[in-house]
Amino acid sequence: MNEIIGLIFIAVGVFFDLAGCIGLARLPDIYNRLQAATKSVTLGTCLILAGCAVFKGILSPMGIKALICGVFILLTSPTAAHALARGAHLFGVKLWDKSVCDMYEQDKKNF
């Protein structure tokens, strides 16, 4: 039963990773691409790691390593994406023409 649940987690994770890769290739600007890559790939990779942990056993050495890696990805991936987006904005990379609002620019004006 653990094998089936683990494989389901892995399959759903691969789907989210694939969706993130498609979004990375199809979206118009760096900010939208970062959002697609960060949200879906973080969820997809964590699901794959959770599936590996369930498949091999949560208390096995591989399961513990997978859970630790998942926590690391959950902490670092959004932080890195935020730093990249902020750096791109400070460097002057323009938003897509049809973007609705620029919260970074509004924050600059408030200070």
C-alpha cells in the first residue's frame, strides 16, 4: 500500500514540475516566470520527495533525507525567487506591458 501512495505522490509531483517547466518557457516576463517556476516546482519537488519517503519508509535513512531536503526546498526556493525578482526590479528589468500593478514601484514611492 505504501508503494502505491508513494508512486501517486511522485506522479503528481512530476506533473507539477512539468507544469512549472512549461510556465517557465511560455510566460512573458521574468516575474511571471519566477512565479510559475517557484510555486509549481517547489510543490512538485516536495511531492516527489514525500513520495520517495513514503515509498521507502518515512523512518528509513532515505525517507529522513527526503524529508530534510523537502524542508530545505520549502525554505530556500521562495526566498531565492523573491531575491531574484527584487534584484531584477532594482536592476531595471521592465514588467510585461499588460501587467496590472507593480508593487515594488509602489513601495519605493511610499518610502
